[in-house]
Amino acid sequence: MIGHTLGLYFARRFAGSIFIVLATIFGLIYTLDFVELMRRAGDAVGASTGTMAKLALYRTPATAEQVIPFGMLFGAMATFIGLSRKLELVVARAAGYSAWQFLTPALIVAVLIGGFVTTTYNPISTILKDRANEMEAHIFRRGGATLGRVIWLRQRSVDGEAIIRATSLDSASDTLRSVQFLLLDDKGQLLERIEAPTARLRNGYWRLENARVVSTDLEPETVATYLVATNLTGEEVRSALGPGQAVSFWSLPEIIDRLELAGLDATRYRLIYQTLWARPALLVAMVLVAACFSLKFLRSGGLAKMVLGGVTAGFSLYVATEVAEDLGNAGVVSAMLAAWVAPAVASALGILVLLNKEDG
């Protein structure tokens, strides 16, 4: 194993480079988002410069989370190239250390950063993203997440199974608009059809106003208020219809269980959960990819070729990850396989290349 002092030195260098790269990316995303929000603000009520700056700050962590693997790649390449330029890797090799020994601190830091991103950074960015959505809905009068397509939900409750159709969702008040409920019996036969302009989600039930009830054995009638039992919460409805990235890592298991209990498709959230678990493995793969292109002795030239090769390989890994996630979302492969296959294959290829270059 590498010495304690030298290992800590390499780990500090690596962590410092990662922090600088990620801070630069965070600042760039924040600046671009702030400029875009100021452009959109116009005459919106309450859209002051300070409010837009706060809104951009709330939105940035969730966006930056998606590019953390690239930050790891660039930070690792910067560290290895810097160590090579100062001949520190040459000295380490001359002292009898192999590439695997001075790669170990970087891999440990990558695992620790991946664990922190999954367990701490992701929940915090989710909270800030929710606050940003509330602020944006209030400032721009968007009324929450109104979807421009027909919404379909399926639920199971003490009243049996129901299929819900609506034209839009106001997530600020958990209200479905132009809604239709199809209540089914245990055999899947239609019992009632309820139509209403709105359906507001309350604790354990939907409240339909001015509802028209059509039953199989009674004449159609219109009632001022009609209640339909449900075991769905507002968060679960928004999760089923909105972007899954807004869900915290710690709340994903419960949401998956409740969506499946309600008869909703939880494939997307199982994939997100597995992807977050695989985040440390993805960052480790990025470090190995960077090492494949950055451990070359720089006196022999080819710096531009090294950087281009590393960036191309990292981008290829990112594309492979996205393709695997698309296959997982489509149900072609399991969520676990879709989340872990790209990091596992990339790590295996990185190890193979390093074995050939360093020990071959």
C-alpha cells in the first residue's frame, strides 16, 4: 500500500482539483440561469434582481448534480496532468510505487464524493428545487405544473379501484382539472363514472365540485360535492406525472412502494433509485477513464491528444449511461442492470487498459 503521508498528499491534490472544477461549473450554471431568469422576468410582479438571484441559487444545485460526473473526469485529468508536469508521478514510480498505488487515494475520494452526493447533496438539491418551483409558480403565475397532455392515473383505495383522467394538474394546490373518475369493481367492471370541472386532493380523499355521477343502475345526477377515497398523497401524484429527478434519495423507497400499491408505474423511480446507488461507481469509472489518458509522461508530448481522448471517452460513457437509462425506462432491461452496466463496463475497460499500459 502507498505510504500514509504520500497517500494523503495525493488525496488532497485530487479533492482540491475536484472542488475547483465543480465550483467553476456551479458558478457557470448559476450565472447562465440568472441571466435567463432576468430575461424572463420582464414585468412579472415581485421579479426583482434579488429574487431572481435567489431563485437561480435554488435551481442551480439540481442542474449541477447532473454534470458532477464530468466534474470528476476533468478534476481527475487536471490532477494527474499536474502531477505529471511536476514529475511527481515519475518520482513516485522511481520510489517503487505502481500506478495502482497512487490511484488508490483518488478512487477512495471518488467513492466518498459519490456517497456524499447520493445521501446528502441529492436530498438538499431536491428541497431547494421544490422551493424554486414554488417561487417560480408564484412569480410567473404558472399555477404549478400544468401539463399540456391528457393525464391518466390509477389508484386503489378502500372504495376499490379507479381510473382517473384529467387535462391538467395544478401542483400548487394539488388540483386536477376537467377530471373524470371511472370507478371499477373487483372484477374490473365499471360501476360509476364521475365527471367534474375540478378534483382537489385532500387527506385521504378527492373532493369533486359540481360533479355529474353516471351509475350503471341509477339515473345520472349532478351533486354539489362528491368524495372519492384515495391512498395517494400530493407528492405521489406529482411524482407520477412530473420529472422524477425532483424526488429525494431517502424518500424513493417509500414512494416506489406507494406507487405500486396505487397501481401506478414505478419503473422510472426504481431506475432513479438504482442510478443514485450507482453514482459512486460512475465516479470511480470516470477516474479510471481519466487515468487511462493522463498518466503519460508529458515530456514525450501529446497533451492535447491526451485531453481530447479523455473527454471523448468520458462523453462516450455519459452517452452509454443515458442509453442504458432509456432502455430501463422503457422496461427493456431491469432498473438495476440499466443503472450499473455502464459504470461496470467502463471500469472494467479502464482497468484492462491500465493493466496493459502499466503492468503489461
